[in-house]
Amino acid sequence: MVKKIYIGSANPVKISCTKKGFEEVFKDISDYEFIGVSVPSGVSDQPMTNDETFFGAESRAKNLQMKFPDGDFFVGIEGGIQKKGEAMEAFAWVVIISEQRLGKAQTATFQLPYKIVELINQGVELGHADDMVFNRNNSKQGNGAVGILTNNVIDRIEYYRHAVILALIPFIQKGHYQLNNG
């Protein structure tokens, strides 16, 4: 029977990192179908705190679960930023829900350059700020800030993939994690 994995975004980066993460964890995913669907996050377009970013990822996963009860896994991915002293860091949360389990993981954080921080402080979303500073177009559906800033040593797919794998730990190590009670 085909397992349906719903991803709370139509962004090809988020669909691809989810597929790659599941492939590594479950090896034979020939019976898996990955479906990207835009669902509301319940947070601003540019989450500005760790809590808001986590809530956005969790909301996406829960909204998918309510909308598509035939699914086996529901994946919410939300990128966010947060001030750390005078600096600003970028990161993302991944939340994966099934009927019985809940997994969550955060990516590594990285510091944003001053010019991008200035634009964000003026109300510009990170992806648009990246495009403006680095003369790009729609980088958030491509390599994103992490790819731009690392010269593609780590692109956005790879950056999120690790968090997808880490969020799958409760599904891998079932005997060591409690069942999800909602």
C-alpha cells in the first residue's frame, strides 16, 4: 500500500528535502508518495522568533493532518529568524506528525549579514532581502540564504534535510518514544 507524505508547502525545496530525508531513513520508499500542498502556517510571512517559527511548522503539519486524513505523515517546515544580541540568526523548524507519533527538529543557525538585517528590520522578508542584496530572483525556492552565504557548500535542500532526518527519530526509534496523544 502506498504511504502518503504530505508536505505543507508547494515549494520544491521543501518537497525535495523531505523526500531525501525519508529516502535516507526508510531506504526503500518506492511505495511512498510525496505531495506538496500550500497550507496556512498561522504565523507571519517572516517569523521573527524561535517560538513563532516552531508554531508555524507545527501548524502546517496539523493543518495537513486535518485536511488530508488519508495521509500517513504530515510535514511542516518553517524558516525563521531571531535577534541574538545585535546580530540576527536564521534557522528552520521541521515538525512531522503521523497518527501515532510526533517528531520535531531544528536546523543549525547561522548569522545573517548586516545589509540583510537592515532590510529585515525595514519589514522585508528574508528571501526578498537575499534577492535584493545578492541580485537574485526567488532564491527562497532555490539555494536560499544558506546557499548564497556558503557559496552553495550547503544549499537549502541539504540544510533542511538533516532536520527532516532528526524529526524522524521518534519514527525510527519507536520503542524509546511515547505515542503522540494529539
